[in-house]
Amino acid sequence: MLAERIASCSSGLSRTDRLIADHLLEHIEDVPFLRAAEIADRLGVSAASVTRFAQRLGFDGYPHLQDGVRGDLRAVLAPPVAPTGGEGRYARVWEREARNLEQLRELPDDVLDAASRMIARAGTVWVLGGRASESSAAALAFSLARVRDGVRGVNSSILHDYQPLLDVGPGDLLIAFTFRRYTRSTADIGRMFATRGVPILLVTDDGSPSLAKDAELVLRISGKAPGGLPSTTAAVSLGLALTLGVVGHLGSDRLEAGERLSREMDIFEG
């Protein structure tokens, strides 16, 4: 475990090493996704200092430290050797998810209202998410399409087939999801939209994705989970909140029309 390695080497750590150590332990679930340069930038130290710190702990370099932490985090959900008392094996999962949702409360209402207004007023709403963010983007596109028209999903295929860009206009909006580790394709697609005059609503974590500097509005949420795997709980919940906010601006006519059509076509059981 990283904490044990740090404790065993504590007498030989410099002041800079201790600064790095404290930061890594405080953000342990993010370590598998944090680049050495990002840590250095946050702490005002050099990337070389981060590398040397990892080597003092016995790792070949910072990437090997990440691998070690990744293995430690994955072991969190390993089946216990024997039944244990107290909370269940999955308690940490529910606790982490609850904290992710609780952090959503920190998003001010006026910011959420501004985001909902952007979505309601846009010509076409393009929704983008790559890799771990793809399911969150799909969930938002699904719900938005039920309360307004002109919702389109977009993925990395646009980098090879530019046909969809022919339909992009300055009155549109791109909603982009990106979480550590940030994919280049999401950043590249976002810049393509930005160069065409399309504002960007970015949903991300507390890191520094390059697309943030091109975004008109950034909503920061938590996607942390035990085991170093990404959680989509907060992202999906935020999507629901934004959709309901859009209903507040546009009304529920489209949603109700969809329900009537579903009944007419006898889509559902019972």
C-alpha cells in the first residue's frame, strides 16, 4: 500500500516529497489518472520531483507508482477470505456513490439554470462522450430528446467522417463529458465545434482537461469510485436535473406527446 511505503521511507523524505506524499494520499482514488505534470502543476513543483519521489519509494518511476496504487484500489473489492462482521463488502461503494451525489448539491442553482437555458435555447444540441463518459452522454441525449427536438449524439467517428459537421451552426450547443483519463478525441472534437462558433457546455471532474479553456460553461462533478474505476452516478443524475431544467424553460408538451404516441402504438406491456 502507498501509505505504508511512505511511512517506511518517512525519515528520508524531503519537504517537497512530503508535499507530494500528502497530496497523493489525499487524492488516492485519482492517482491512477493523475499525470506527473498535473500533480507538479497543482503543487508548484517540477515533474522531475514527482518522479524522484516515486523512486525514493522503491518504484522505477511515477507510472509504476500508479500501477501499484491501481492494484491496491482494485483489491478493495476482493472477496474476503472469511465472513467478517459489521458492514458488508460493498459498503465502500455505496458510501462513495453517496458522496458523489452529495457533491452535486454544491452546484449553485443559478449555474444549473444557466446550463439548462443554454440547452433550451440552442438550435441543435450535440452530446459528446468518449470511453467511460459515453454512457453518461447517451443517457443525457436520451432524456433530452424526450423534452426537445434537435438532439444528436456525436462520437469519435466524426474525426474520420466530417459529414455531420455540415449540419453544425453557430446557434447550436455542444455538451461534452470528459473525465480522467481525458481522451484526445473528445478534446479534438470539442475544438472542431469551437472553431465553428459553437459554444461548449463541459461536464468534467476537478482536473484540468484541455477542453475546459474552450468551454463557455464548466460543470464539475465527482466520478470517483473504489477500485479506481469511474462512476457515472453523478453524471447521470446531473443529466436528469438538466433535462428537468429544460422542461422548466420549454414546457412538457413534447414529453406528453411522446407519452400519447407510446400509448397509441401500444409500446409497453400492461
